[in-house]
Amino acid sequence: AGLAQQAVVSTQSTGEEVKGFIGDGPYAAGAKLTYVDFMALEFLSHCAAFSPESFENTAAADYLDRIKSLPALKNFYESENCTHNSYTINAPFSQWPGWPNKQ
């Protein structure tokens, strides 16, 4: 399998493992939002951009939606200043730059 296929397989298992990471609470540390949630948001957002189909109807998708729905983050993601709508995830010259809404 090529590198891209290996990444998709890895991304699929990541989406499934989130439920164990979150546990019973809505956030990584239970009921309290911590910096770990923001680190997870960044990582999982990258995984979801690489393989969106791997995140459909999963605990990872629910987690991302929950974090992105926090008022301050929701305002950012909906604003014209949201860099997630225009910047690549990786370097533009990389094999997979990760342009938003492009494959």
C-alpha cells in the first residue's frame, strides 16, 4: 500500500479511538475543557481533512462538532478571518498540501 493509503487506514483507526480518549465526559478531561481539547481539535481536524469519509458518523465527528460549536470557536470558524478556509495544512509543495475543500 502506498503512503496515502496507509494514512487513510491510520486515520480510520484514529476516528474510532476517540471514544476511548474522551471517555464519559464531553471533553478529554471529563466535564472541564482543557488545552488538550484544543490540541485534539487541531490533530483531528487534519485527519478529517485528509479522509473525511473516515469521520462520518463517528465519535470523532461528534467531538469535533462539540468543540467547534463553543461560542468563541464557532464565531472564528464562521468569520472571514478563519484561516482554516484558505491555508493549507502542510507545505503547499508537499505531496498532499491539504488545501481546504480540495483533494
